[in-house]
Amino acid sequence: MPRSSLSLRLAGCSALLVFASAAPAWSAPAAPEQTAAVTTQSAAQASLPPMLQDFGAYVDGVRKTFNVPGIAVAIVKDGKVVFEQGYGVREAGKPDKVDAHTLFAIASNTKAFTAAALQMLAEQGKVDMDGRVTDYLPWFQMSDPYVTHEMRVRDLLAHRSGLSLGAGDLLYWPPTSYTTKEVVERLGKVPLTNGFRSHYAYDNILFAVATLIIEKASGESYADYLREHIFKPVGMDESLVDMTYLKPGMDYATGHALYDFKDLKPVPPMAWLNDPGAGGIYASVHDLAKWMNVQLAGGQLPGNGPDGKPRHLFSQDSQNQMWTMLTPIPVSKPPIPELQPLVPNFSGYGEGWFLSDYHGQKLVWHTGGWPGMVSRVTLVPGQNLGVVVLTNQESGAAFNAVTYRVLDAYLNPGSKTDWAAVYDKAVQHAHSDADDSWKKHEAARDPNSKPSLPLADYVGTYRDPWYGDIIISNEGGKLRLRFSKTRQLIGTMEPWQHDTFIVRWDDRALNADAFVNFALDVDGHVREVRMEPISPLTDFSFDFQDLRLVPLKDAEAKAE
């Protein structure tokens, strides 16, 4: 998942706002056993539109521009896979090549599988999409009793609950020790900031609720349900529900992140076991091409059943429901004028899918982000066209530059926009804005100020109603901050000004350093602690700003 809202780790706000980085790349020669596949790709490429005849060179250019070690792409058209190929390497500095079968974390592209699972259970009469969530999970609670009562199964998939952007993500991102049920139980304390069904705000936590409903209705674990009822029928033989199923020697990519927003390094794979319905699947473009074709066929599976009749994963009616807009999304002005051609006439969210348009065609799409990997799946139902782009670096700019080259080839063949150059400019613009933001903080700082209290008086356990406890300790004269349930969120606090500190996390791949502000009562004791990310490039799932931390008295902390 991680990093910057520009890389859209878990999701996406807008196709226009997904950017990122830049640097080297090379490709190892094909191994002997890959020769047949390469020959097949060459034949397939010959049938591609003229604009894609130099597609390989274009993708390699994208990799170099945005410093992406490896990219895999598949294109489907009219029910056929017309292209599937990998470029670059699975891990920087190593020779193993990315191919069409290389597994990547697809993150929030998992949401469409969760939506399909619920619709399939609805067709069997095991779930009512318009039934109350409390019909399935009687203990379910939101922070508002009205929303608790009125929340329907379909609402879980639509980002219209009243939660703020990424609310509650710290319950599972970075990975925590909470179970899925514990995550959902804590949802009742996560504050609502908008009216119910009145605003679009992307969330992940309600997909944890959807996960539990799938398990309750099916009697199977989420992982088993996906494997048996989606992966197997579709023929996604290479796909895995999460990284715990990766084994040494498998063909899978290693994610890469820009540590401190600048140094590209590998990041360790991550398992997201307490909100699997929101993200976590590992898949190849070879398998996702099959998934796209089933989607474009209205749920129809390849081949006929034993009775000679067509087989369906889900019905056309279920498909229509998933692709119907439930939540409108405001269309915003692009950050640079060169992105204006991508501004849609409409934008919204259905069930696990974004909905918009491009050159007069409806787009059904989603993005995903994970530690060191981001991806995009895009369907054009009116053209029976689909394209998937998987990357092993946190560069949304890269997957967008590749996606729009393919879409232009089919929808706008008279133009050959260099989307890599456009997105590179957008990335530079975003980083310039981030630099300006930091300069404003520096200008407002009083460098001569000191904390009001001795460091020992900031030490203690602080509790947030929904996350739980963070602990501040004095270690060798330095304040250390630890999130009790999140192993990666450990860092050193440095005085910034007055009673505000900066916490710099030990894990420099997070790119999520934050201000920590202590509010004092009239007697000079800490009354409350608030946090907020320093950089606008920090991923929205680090929702530090939603924490309301209050100190526990020594006796309370010891009693627990």
C-alpha cells in the first residue's frame, strides 16, 4: 500500500491526480523457456493499432522517466488477449525479468473482487444488497446511531458513508495486530465528518465490513471464497489472495519505494490480513486479462458448461449494478493544463469501480497501491476493450502514462500525446508544491522557541478512542513514539517549536513523518495530543489528523 497520495496506494481519488518519480532501467535477455512466449507476443503486437507498434519502446521510456524497475501490461479486445508482456526486472539490480506471469500486489483492484463476491452471494439469496448491515452483523456500529441503522450492504462498496478520506486506515495500515473483527468493532469510534450518502470520500475500512459479511453468508473464509468461487472459474490459476502464499522461486515482483522521497530501494512484501476485502491480492497481467474479459462479457465465463449452455460467474444484472454510479465525484480542475484532455464529463463510483468517460466512451476502472507497487485496471465496455498495468514502484504517473497511450490508440488514433512527458511535468509540479509547503512551515517557525515542559513531562501512554494507545518514552535523552499495535510506526521525536515536535519514523520508506502537537491545560499538564502529516505527498491512509489522543493516568496505564 504506502507512500504518497500521489501514488494512490490503496485507491484513487482522480485519474488526474496519480503521479510520482524518476531513474534507470534495463531488461535481461529472455530465458530459453520464454522464447515461445516472446514469439507469441510479437505476433500479437503485429495486430495492434498503428499507434502501439512502438509500444515496447514507449513503455521502456516510461520506466526510465519514472524510475520503475518493472512493468507488466495486458490488453484485451473483443474477448481476446491481444497483448500481454513484461518489461524490465522484478527487482532492481537483479537479472530476473518481468513477464506476463509475474505476480504483483494489485491492492485496491481487489475491491472489484469483493463487490463481485457480494453480488454472487446475492444471486444465491444469501445476501440482500439493500439489506441492513446489522441484519448480518448485529453488533456492527458506526459512530452515529442513524448511520448504523441505515447502512446497507451496497453502501459498504460506495464511499459515501460520511467517513473522511482514508478514515480508520491506521487500524490496519501499516500492518497492525488487530483482527478484521477488531478493526470493524473499532469503526464505531471513528468520527464521521460528512452527511450519510452526501459526499464521496474514499475509504478502505468498510471493505473490512464487507469481508465479514462474505464470510458470514458463505460460511467460508474470504480467501477460500475467492479461490473457489472466482479464481478457479475464471481460470486465474496464478493468482494468490495475499503475500503469505508467495514461495521462494515463484515469479513475483519486489516493490520499490523512494526512501525519504528520493532514494529508490526495495521494500519487504506485506500481508494485509485484517482488511483483505480492500486490498491484498497478488495477480499477473495474464490472469487479470481473463478477469477483464469476464467483466466485459457481463460475467460470462469462457467455454460452456456440461449441459452445453454458457456459464456465468455473475449475471448481467449484477454487472449493471456494479457499474451503476452510486456516488458522484466532483470533477476538479487539473493541476497542469496539459492534463485537461483527461478531465471527464462525469465521474463517480459504483460498487468497487470508478466510473468516468474519455473520448465519448464510458470508462470502468480502478487503481491500487501497496508497499512499492501501484496498478491500474481500465475497461471500456463500449469498445469491448480492457487494459491492465502493474508496476513495482510507487508511480501512478507511470501506469497512467501507459494506460492512456493504449486508450488513445483505440479511442483517439489521430493523436499521439506523449503522456509520459505530461505526467512527468505533473510530478514536478506536485513536488514543487510540496517544497513550497515545507518552506511555509519553516518560515512560520520560531527557531528560538523551546518546549514548555521538561522532556520527561511528555512521556506517557496516550489513548485514541478508535486506534488505541501510543506510547512516548524517554530513551537516552530522546523522546521515542510508538504506536502500540503498529510495529512499523516507531520513531524519534525532535522539537520543532513550542509544544510541537516532529516524529521521524525509523522506517524511512514510509514517507510519513508527522507533526506532534501537545495542548496543555491551565496547570501546564498535557491535555491532548494531535498529529498531522508534514508533507502533502504523504499517503492519505496515514490519517494521523483523525487521532484525538489523551493522556492516561499512570494508574490507568498500569492497570492495563
